[in-house]
Amino acid sequence: MKLTAEQIERLYVFTRQHYVEYYDLQTELVDHLANAIEQQWESNPKLTFEMALQVEFKKFGVFGFMDVVNKRKGALHSKYNKMVLHELKTFFSIPKIIGTVSSMAIIYTLLKNFQEGYELMQGMIAFLIVSFIIGMALLTRMQKKETAKTGKRWLLKDIIFGYSSVAGVLNVVVQLACRLTENHYPVWFLAVFSVLLVVLALTEYVVLFLIPSKAEHFLRQTYPEYELAQTV
């Protein structure tokens, strides 16, 4: 005997009532509970759904879902981090590497041939910092609207916003910009600055565009419920 749609929804409500906030973790638990309940029915068809649910829940011990949730969080973190690393590796294909090196060379050439004081370098840094802040603000706003609309939080989305912690790198860059006070710099400094500027730009692209877009694809591929959640 299989669970009905109403009973599946009841399992989702049950997990939320027991402090499982992330929908992907809820889905993991619902799958486990549904399979366990159906196995109970095979040996005892007269057992009610609620009784079978309580039997399974008691197996989790006095802390309920807490231990399982923590383990699954760790497993999903590892799974999602591997996915992110894989996407970053595929990002650095030969054409993209050539493009990255070319960008560094172009910036270096501009700084060397048209160096008009530290204002030029500060302007480049300021542009990237402002664009990053605006991009993160828009991404955060979009995420909050989506959560408010669907009422569902996804662990992967929170992991993604955890990657925004790379914004701490901006503080280092700001400190560097504040110390640019000379009109001309040696070749080695311009080369390092060019590399740093391109790395910062790539970081923006990865955090604001690449990882979020891959996350949407991954969630749709892993959880069919995600597509439905977006249309609620």
C-alpha cells in the first residue's frame, strides 16, 4: 500500500513541526518516513498512518530528528560543495583561461601606458566593489521574495549565500586602494594589481551568476518538487 498525496503532505508538516526548516532536508526525511511506513503496512496492513508515523518517529530517539538533520546537513554540505567545486573546475577550460590571462594583460597594458595617478586604479576597484555590493543586494532581495512566496527554505540556497563571505576579500582590496597615493608604480606592482583586479572580477561572476544559476539547475535535477515550489 502506497501513501496518498495528503499523507505525504502530512509528513512534510510533521517534519516542520519538529524543527526541520529546510525543504531539501524535509524531503530527505519524508522519503525515509514514507518508505518505512509502507514497509510497516506490508507486515501489518491494519496499522493506521498516524500510528505507523509515531512508531517510526520514536526510532529517532529522544532528540527526534536533530541528530539525523545534523548528519544530513553535513552530507548535503559535502555534496553541494563538491558540485560547486566541479562547476568551478569546468569553468576554467582552455578558452576561459586564455580569456582570463588576456584580460590581465589588457589591464596591465592600460595601467602601464595610461597611468594618470592612483585615481585610475582606485576607480577600477571602486567599480568592482560597488557592482558586487549591488549584485549581492539584488540577489538577497530576490531570494527573500522567493522564500516569502513559496514558504520554503533550501539548504543549497543558504550554502550559496555562504559563499558570499568571500566579500571579506573586498576589505583587503579597499585597504589596498586607500594606500594608492603615488602617480606611478613599478612594473611588478602593476602586474600584481592587474591579476588581483581580474581575480576580483571573476569572483563576482562566480558568486553572483555562475553558482546561483548552477544551483537552480541542480535543485531541479535533484528535487522534482523544486519546480513545483517555484510555481506556487
